[in-house]
Amino acid sequence: MSLKMKSTCERCGNGLAPTDECYICHYECTFCPSCTDQQDAVCPNCNGELVRRPRPPN
């Protein structure tokens, strides 16, 4: 099973490239670092922890 590499922050709508730093919850809700900080690393959809999304292999 692979991650859905979403290309936009779900809060602010900024674009996210596959290699950009971004954060996801268990359900793969995706947020940029700034929005993650503003939400105290908690997903507003499920209240789960937001963790750094792994980068795809080279």
C-alpha cells in the first residue's frame, strides 16, 4: 500500500511537491509546515497526530 501524495495543503491550499516537507495524519490528510505549526501538529479532521510525510525514493 502506498501513500497518496497529495499536492496541496488542505488548510491553505498552497502547492506541495512530492519532495517538499509536509505533514500527514493516519488518514493522509496533508498540511504544509506552517499550517501544521498553527494546528499544534493535530489534524483538524480526525484529531490525529500530524507527522512528517516520507519522501519518495529517488
